[in-house]
Amino acid sequence: MGPCLRWSSWLPHGSVLFLVLLLSVLCSSRTAAAQAQMQPQTDPTEAAAVNAILAKLGLKAQPSWNVSGNLCSGAATDDSMILDDNPNFNPAIQCDCTDQNGTICHVTKFKINDLAAGPIPEELRNLTHLTKLYVFPHFHPRNAHSGT
């Protein structure tokens, strides 16, 4: 047969099938990893600022927009979402993920309902791409001004 062996002479038929399946799985996992790496990431300075602001206010990122540990994911990248009309998103952010060829996201909108009185967190200045800030104070009935 010469120096070249045929696959069938040194691998049983089931092993060839196993090898094909193994290669298929390895290739698909690399494709998935490459796609995951291609997901845009929140600018690290802005992510730190949002996390610090939320921590100071005793709030946490909502699972609807922080779906992967990356703040600018899920609903945060949905341009059709109108923050002030949706009470289910509090706090909420929206992001623009077009910077650096779609690899970096910037927080462009930030909403916090029921904010208690207190100082504005200084980390807000690190959200340099912020175009809208929605802050709605906590309403106490005893503070309501009556018209009578």
C-alpha cells in the first residue's frame, strides 16, 4: 500500500465519525467565542461611574439591561425603548455602541426614579457621552403642596 496509510486501516469506522464530530464541536465553540468577543463593551470609565452611582444610591443594575455583566447589553441597547415611559426600568440606562467600529459602548441616557434628597454623585461627570439624564425625586405625600 506504500508509505501512506488509508484512514480505514488505522482508525475504526466509529473513530472517524468521532473525530469528525470532535472537530465540528471545536470549530463551533471557537466561532461562538469569537462572536462573544465581538460584542461591544461598555467604556470601562463609564461602567465604573454607573456602578459607583448606583452603589451610592443603594440601587443595582436591572437584569433587563445588564444581561451579561456588561452594562450596555440587553434593553440598554434597544433604541426603541423610551426610558421615561417605562416604570419597569428603574434605574435604567441606554447606550450607543457605535464607537470604535462598534466595539465600545457609551452611556447616553440615565434614569433614576424615586431618588431621595441628597448630593448628586460626583461620578456623574465621568459619563461624558450622556445626552439625557432623567431624575425623578421620591414623592412623599406629606411634602405635597395642597391647593387649599
